[in-house]
Amino acid sequence: MPVKIRLMRIGAKKRPFYRVVAVDERKKRTGSYLENLGTYNPLTEPKEIILKQDRIDLWLKQGAVMSDGFLRIIKQAPQRPPRKPKKEKEEKPEVQIKPEEQKTGESEDQKEETTEAPTEEQVVEETTPPEDEIKNEIEEAPAQEEPKEETETKE
């Protein structure tokens, strides 16, 4: 019968508390155990670990294996390899906004779209002045009299 020394959770929901037990490794985490070897409370500061070291040594001599969780709490767990660093997000180059574009309130995404491929409508809008400007020019311009064609009559 393979024996393992592992943690058995007995705490309430979101309030973990563990017993250190010697158990048949085929049993459930909260199933029956052979012997209670101590307790572990991760909520206290510093974490409270109470172990019966003489009984743990006895079980280890009989061939019991320590679990990863138990090794972690007694600080003898093998060190895990360090994690790979997360990929850093590439920063977009800063785009300076022209004063004309600030007035229109376009976002940077919209500006990039319009600068990449102008459509026919945009080209037409850029070449024709707005109607308000046309009306102002007409009102400000003095009325020019057209020269009348004088017909020459031969008598």
C-alpha cells in the first residue's frame, strides 16, 4: 500500500485550513487517512505550521512519499523554473496632430484610415470650397456691370 504525506483541506469556503496526514495515495483528498501528522493555517501571519516531526520521520522510514504541497509548506520543494517573461506590447509611434485635425475631433484611428487611402468623395470635398464661403465671396464682390454691346447702325 503506497503511503503519501500530504495536505488534507478541512477549511470552509475561502477559509483554507489543512491537516498534514499520512494517507493511502489512492484515497481522495478529503477521504479517510492513516494518521494525523500536524496542521497548516495559511491565513495567519506568519503562516502557522504545527508538525509531529517524529511521526513524519517514522512514516518516511517506512517508505512514505512527501507530496508537492507538503514540500512547499516546509520549504523543501524543488524550485520551479522561472516563468518566461510576458511579451511586451509594441508601442505605437507618437503621431502629432495638426491644428486642423484637432478641430474636427477625429480619433487617431480615423486619421490613419483617411491618410492611407483617400476615397473619391474625400478628394472632391477637398477641392470644392464649402457653400458658406461661396456665398460670402458673392456678397463681398462688387457687382460688375457687363459692357453693353453697342450696335453700330449705318445710315
